[in-house]
Amino acid sequence: MPETIHPETRIGHVHLKVSDLQRSVRFYTETMGFELMTYYGSEAAFVSAGGYHHHIGLNTWHSRGAGPPPASSTGLYHFAVLLPNRKELARTFARIVDAGWPIDGASDHGVSEAIYLRDPDGNGIEIYRDRDPDEWPRDANGAVDMPTKPLDLEGLLAEIR
């Protein structure tokens, strides 16, 4: 069996091709709440949380004015943004609701609570919070059980209201 990657490995950032840089910067800063770190000329921008150099890169190098890929094509399904706790998930969701941005769905997976949406270019985004591993549901053999149940969005928003 091949050796596995180190268990403390993390995925550091995602870089997205977008069709309109300013529209994407507005979405990721105003709707999602990321901070604009810098522009790279007039064709790319980098946004982050907490002053990191970038969590999300946005560029129009090969995609300016293009439409989204067809749903039946290969490519990115979604990327996930892990929030530190339920209150921060609620705060981020409230910002999305206040912006009038639609969501695709919301699920309680037992191990996590997740909300799914798309950016202006159709890129899938999951915002979520993990539960403590001691709370994860397990089957009779001790394996992690990850159901997909509806997430109580009103209950989530009650965290901040």
C-alpha cells in the first residue's frame, strides 16, 4: 500500500477563472465577506480571510467575457470554505441572505453543517462548519455515518438574532 500524504496537510487556496473580475471581487468581498488583498494587474485579484496572502485567486487570463462551462462537463464541482464555528456560519449565511444571493441548498451531514451556492460565474461554493469529532454519528461498526438531512436555516440564524 502506498504511503499516504501527511495528516496535517491542508489545501491552501483555490484559483478561479472568472469572466468579469470586478463583479467577482464584489461578490467575494461584499457578499462572502473576504478581504481584497491585492490586484495583479487588471486581470487578477486575490482575496483572503484574516490577512493571509490569498485563499481565493480570481483571474480573467483565459476567461474574460466567457460563460460558465456546461453542467455536464468535467471541472470543479465546488470548493469548500470551512468556518470556525456555527455562529460564523450563521453570520456568513446572513450576509448572503441580506445580499439577496440565492443558495442551492443546505444540509446537515452529521459531521458538519453546510450551505451551497454559486458565484457569479457558476462556480460551486460550500460554506460549512465541522462538528467536534466526538459528536460525529457512527454506525454499529464505528465508521463515520454522513447523512444528508435538511439544515434548519432558521435555527442557524437564531445563533445571531
